[in-house]
Amino acid sequence: MKSSEDLRRMLRAVDHKSYPAYKDLRGAYSFGSFVLGIDHVQGDPFASPSRLSVQIDGAKAAFPPAYYKEKHCRIALQDYLNRLFYQEIEKYTFKARGSGKSGLIAVSRCGQEILERSAVTIRPSDGQLLVRFCVGFPANGRTINASQLERILFEFLPSCVTAVLFYRRLPAAKVQSVIHLAQDQQFIRSQLEPLGLCAFVANGSVLPRQSGVSDRPMKDGIPFVSPKSMEVTLSLPHHGPLSGMGIRKGITLIVGGGYHGKSTLLEALELGVYNHIAGDGREYVITDDSALKIRAEDGRSIKKTDISMFINNLPNKKDTRAFYSEDASGSTSQAANVIEGMESGARVFLIDEDTCATNFMIRDELMQRVVCREEEPITPFIERARFLYEKCGISSILVAGSSGAYFYIADTILQMDRYVPKDITEFARKEAAKYAAASAAGKHPDAAGQSAPGSAPSSPVQKLPDPALPSFRRIPSCNMALRRDDRLKTRTRGTDDVQLGHENIDLRYLEQIADHEQTAALSCILALAEKNLLDGRKTLTQLVDDICALMEEKGLAGLSAGGFLSTDLAMPRRQEIFACFNRYRGLRL
């Protein structure tokens, strides 16, 4: 390994040369307390910045082993160090000036969620710390400005590394609080199954966000308070007793007027599959980590998906047990999303009527009288939700504001009233029973309890025979043109889409992708699958199992096989990996 002085001499040797001479700097250099790696050098000052890394021996970083041996603690510590390093380098970015990206110093910018990232990793065996980041190598035009890079590498960077990457330099109480929060969050997750819960929302949580473009908690947001009938108290390892609302397995209906907090609660549950940082307001909103948001997606592609549980007897005789479509309707896409969610192992479905296909969710009695069941190929979700729970073990949490039909099948009915939740299960059941009885007599009571002849009645959900369970034996094979492409490229655009080669995969409606680095990881997964993993023998489930096992063993670095960089990535969930494959029109099935 070369020394830092070797690097200094090399910098001075390439000063004022043409920009490509920077490539001679690639390698590892000892700076005493850390090793600087120059892993990839940009070819041009206007190109993507160079990739660097800092490696610190575990004994020198000296973080307590208890802080990184357990996965949930290690991810929380990595996230904390990532945030600190980001804050430090922000003080120095672009202080060295020049053309294009000269002087840029950047590392992953974390949001409110705590995610496993490739930017900062700690090796669980010995605590070795690795930080990956970007630097724009300075130039004047396309001529090397080595003196400015020397400032970055010998002044700015050592200052940042020394300030935040050694345990002795950090406030021990603050580091401990990060670990304690992670342990408390993990404890709540571990208690969901024994307590028969699919989610927990702590009293005092602040669920509303500042705005549609800010994920920070709303100032003066109304603190959450559980209805007494749903309150659960947990004794956390560090926080101690914590009370909040436990959402039990089964079918939970969230109702209420517009702007009263129904969707806000559901959105908090959607992102409760991830842990959140202290001060977020949702740090103790914990949802089953397999929970999946289900919605309609007009125009998405569907490949060989068995949607016969919901759609049958199509007029064109199309086989719904292996359904194909390049331009699915709202109802068909939502049916496919449910089946694909089952395939991914989701144990909870999260549904908001605002983003659903109405004819997939419900058909009222009047519509069934006008268009008889034999002429309607869609079996609505309301008639399958109970089967999904009782036979498949999948709970549903639904937001509804316009139809009371789900009162008949819900186990729990929650009303949001000015952001305050109220358990109205018994009241709603009594009203539904009165309504059904009046409907049987050809009339139903109005708001004052009087009958309203001639109005459209609502009847209890019909009991249908149990459907056959869907088949998940979809076997993908590789695209040989992509496999032979030595320069297969991937691109991402925020959290909205992935480009593999010349094809775009639309991910706009995967609302539980929390960070664009998860999208980048999904692009690497697609490329890795096309290059190395698709063999025409494994089912899609087996393929995703293999990918998840690879990432469990090697972390995000496992996605670098085949020559793809493993920087700027965040761990996606199993559910989003499935969803990405299912939206990949080029997938050979």
C-alpha cells in the first residue's frame, strides 16, 4: 500500500496535465489512522464525480461491539455516522473551485427513514468501518488543478474523518441513544406477532408532515392518542412503558370525513415498515415489515399472473389464470397487485379508496340488480378480503369515506375525527345491522332513523365459495441480447423509474420506496438478474429468494457482481423487488 506522501508526490506530478492523467491516482493510500481509496476516477470534470472511500480498522474506530453485532443496531449506527459525515462534508463542498463538478464532496443524504446503505458499512465480525463518497476532482477547463485536490484530500477530508468516524470523538450518550432507539423499535416489531397485531402507533406520535414536499413532522401537529379499547402498553428495553394503538390482525376499516386524518394515518403505516430517526414523530409507528400498499395502476403491464381469484369469464375468453396485458385497466391492475403481493409474502395489505378502482373494491346491490353477477367478470375485493385473512393469513387495513359496505366485514372500525382516532366498531355494526334489516323490507333508515323508501339499499356481503389459491409458478428466463451486452447500462430517475438498457420500468406507484437509492439498488438487481441469475429454471419466487439471500450474506456489495458499482445504494424490501420485476416489460416469462 502506498503512503499519503506518495499520493502528494503523484498529485504534484500530474498538476497542469490533461484531465485523464488523474486516473494514475487510483489505488489505496495510508493516512495513518485511515486508508483512503481512490476507487474510480471520472474521465472529465463535467462527468459523474470520482468515487472514493475511507477505511478504518475496527480497533481504531473503536465502536463497542454491542453496537454493531446485531443487524438492527448496526444499521442504526451506520445511518447515524452517514448523517454526521454528510453534515461535516457539507462545510467543505465546493470550497475548492474549478470547472464542472470541481470541488464537490458528497455522500448519501439520508431522509427520515433509517435504511441500510452502501455509503457507510460496518463489518460485524470486527467493526471495520468503510465510508464511500464522491469527490469532483478539480480542473481549470480540462486541465488538472492538483493543488485544489490536495486541499480536499489532505485538509478537508482528514478533518471530516477525524471529527465523526472515531467513537472517542463522538458524544457517547448520543451514540447510545441511537442504539437504544433501534433496540426499542426492534422490540416492538418482535412483539407484533405474539400480540396478534399488524401495526402499533404510539401515543404522542406526530403523523402529519410539514407539506407534500417535506417529510419532516408538522409543527404543532396534533399528537396521536389511541382509543382506550385499542390501547396496548409495551415495556420497552430502554424507553420503559409505552402505550399506543395496536391494530389487530384481520380487517380494519378507517373512516371519517375529508381532511380528518384517514390517509395521514395510512401513510404513516405505509412507511412504518421502516424505522425512523428520533424526532421524526413516527419513530414508534411500527408496521409489519411485509405490509404492502395496494392500488390501481392503469396502463401497467401484467405477465402470466393468475388473477382468477378476482376476474373470470372474460367476454374475449382470455385466460385469467395466466393473464397477460401490456395496458391493464384499473381493476385488472389492482387484481394483479393483490396476487403479486401474495406472491411476495405480504402479510398486510394497505388500501386507500382514493387510489383504487371502484369496481374492483365494491359493487352495490342496485348495480348487481341491473347488471347480474353472471354478466360481471369481476369479483370485488370486499368478497375476498375475509378469505384472504382466514385462509391466507393476510390482514387488510382500508381507508374508506364514501361506502359503508365494508362495515359488514370489518373486525375493527376506526373513525378519524380531527386527527383523533375513535373506535366505533360496535356502533357501526349496530347501524349496519339496522340498515340491512330495513333493506330487506325494501327501505332503509335515513340519518334521523326514519325509513327512506325508494333509496338504493345496501345488503350484507354475499358469502361465496372459497376460490382456488393462485398459482405462483412463473419462470423467467434471460434476454440473451442483454446478457451479451458488456456495457449494459442502468439509470434511475428519483424514485419514479428505472432504465435497463433502452427500457423504462415505471415505479411511480410503489409508494413505499422511501429513497432514490433504493431505486438505484433495484436497477442493479435487474441488471444482475439479466446478466447472471435468470436461467429459465427458477420461479420468480426462487429468484427473489436468491437475491435476498445474497444481500443478507454480502449486503449491498453483493449487487456489484458483474462489474456494477455498489455505491449510492439503499436496501429495498422483498416486496419492492417483486414489484420491480413485475413491472419490467422486458421480463421473459
